[in-house]
Amino acid sequence: MGRHLHFDCYSGISGDMVLGALVDAGTPWTQLVNGLKRLQLKGYHLRQRNVQRGALHATKVDVIIRRGFERPLPLSRIRRILTRSTLPAPVKKKSQEVFDRLADAESVAHRVAAQDVHFHEVGVIDSFIDVVGGVLGCHLLDVTRITASPINVGAGTIQTSHGLLPVPGPAVAALATGIPVYSEGPRCELSTPTGMALIKTLASEFGPAPIMKTAAVGYGAGDLDPEGWPNALRVFLSESPVHQELPTDRIMQIETNLDDLTPQAYEHVMDRLFHAGAVDVALIPAVMKRSRPGVILTCLAPCERTDAILDVLFHETTALGIRTHEVPRHILPRRFITVKVHGGTVRMKVATLGSGTEKAAPEYADCKTIADRTGIPLKTIMEKALRMYCTERERRRTQ
């Protein structure tokens, strides 16, 4: 398990701010420069310098361009440049995801197909270095978990080659879908498309800073230096773990006490809750007031599905009050692997415990479907699926 990096985007985010913050937090400069040479791009060099933004001291990383590309680059050319590079495979993969997101955003902004988007000569080398440098910097710091605060996009308007546009511009607005953003501070653009594409690709969670043991804090400066405003990106880097730390997330625990709902309704209520987005539902027997038997209905759901869960409980049960708690949850990394058994295929949910240890369980719904269709006992299908998974795992280990 690697280190945790949290981005504090109180003044937005851009590609050069990401590079500066990572260098300020301890990314080895020589390794970063030499690693970027593996892109086999020429016509530029990197420079780092100490600057001040408001009351903050920060690192500014500049991409000094001597010459650019002769014509605009399509996404296919960018893929070829990344593919032929000798960068580590995870860095190439993540970098390509960032450029794919940038192309999708530009296609929405300009109403063209993503494959027809061209990255123009002005700034295209900057984009390569900012994107790949940001991904490579995280790789060099052994970062495996990235979180981010809500992102300040700025305010006002910006002058572009397409005319006057509101902040955020169309590409940033397209990239902002699905993540929390806000507008505060000086009337200028604080978040760029490159910065937004980077953080949307790298970060797994957005919200307040989680609990972490900080080993380093870095500040990366942007080009703009508005009067009285500390225009920098701040990052918090965790200590190197001495033992494996389980990933955590935040989830809503929603529960209510029921002692006057007909038991025949429970199955229907549970089905509706799962349909509304609950990830788990439980009915816990309890003795209520006046010694009446009842149940505590409790469910877990993503925070964004809270309103949908409450709506089901208020409409489908006799509850007049519902308790909600946002709680941390430790989770095991998991993935799905499909195995073949007589009568069909079964998805196996595989969780990683660390040190190569795994535990796996067949998906009940897949096994039940096969059992209903073939007449084979459900227990037999589940046992066969588990044996097939173990056999496949051993085969992969010996290859």
C-alpha cells in the first residue's frame, strides 16, 4: 500500500500548479526531468523557481518552449506518442485517460466528435508535460490514493479566441460534471481544463480533508498573481506506511424503528431500498416500547442517494422519523472475475487482503439464475464456481 495525497483546491487547479505542488512536496526534481525525457519530446526544458503568491511561498514549474509541433495534434497522435514512450505502464495509462477526458470535454464544448478534436500548437507541449508530469510525480512519490477538496473554479469572464466566455469556460464546465465545485475569490479563471482533467482522473474521492498523518505539505503556484489572493494549489502527502492501510470511504447509515408495519411489507420495502441505491439493508429484531416486538430497519447507502432512501422509507413504511449518520467505512480492494460452470457463467467478487492473500465469493444472483434454468442445486453451483476460481488462480500463478 502506497501513500495518500490530498489536493486542497481552494484556489482552483491547473497543470503547472499540480507540478509545482508535487515538486514542493518532495518529488525528486532530477527523476522527474529524466522521466519526462522518456516521452521523446523535444523543443522544451523545465525550470523550477520559488515565488510568492499572496502571503504564501510556493514552487512554480515552467515549461519553457523553444519550438512546438508543426500542426495541431489529433488524439490518435497523442496516443502514439504515449505508446512509443518508455514511461512506466501505469503512468502511460493514466496520462492517456487524462487526454481522453480533455478530448471529451473539448468535444462537448465545440460540438464535435472526440476523435476530431485537435490539440493546437499553442500549449500542446505544455499539456503533455503538465499531464504526464503530474501523473509521473504521483508515481515517483509512491502515491496510491488521491483525494481532493471541492474545486474553486473562479469567477467573472475570460477572453478567448472564441470570444468572451463566462468562468468556468465550456471545457472546464464539462469536466466539472459529477464533482463538487464552487466560485469564490478574484474575478478570473482559477481552474483550467488540464488541471480539471488531471484531478478528475486521479482523485477517487472529493470532500473535506480525510484523517491522515501528514509527512509533507506542498504549494504549487499558478501563472496568475491576483492582488491579495494566495493563488496556489496545496497538497498534503501522507507518511510512508509501515503497514498496509485499508482504503476508507464515507457512507450514510440510515435507520428507523418499526413496530407497527405488517411483516408482509418488509420484502417490498427492501426491494425498493435497493432500487433506490442502498448497498445493504438489514432488519434487526428488537423489543420496542410497551414490550412490543419490532425491528430496526437499517441500510447503508452512498451519501448522494440519501434523499432517495428517505423518500422510500417515508412512503413505504409507517416511520415518522429516520436517523441518518455519515460514517467512515474501511473497505477491501475488490474486483470481479468471471468463471464458467456447467450451465453458464458466474461472477466472482474477489477482495484483496494484502501480501497476495485474497478471498472470493460467487455472486448469488448468477448462481440462482443457473440453478433455476438447469435444476442443479444452488449449493452445488456455488461450490463449483469457487473451485473454478481457485483452479484459474493457481493456473495464473504458475504461468
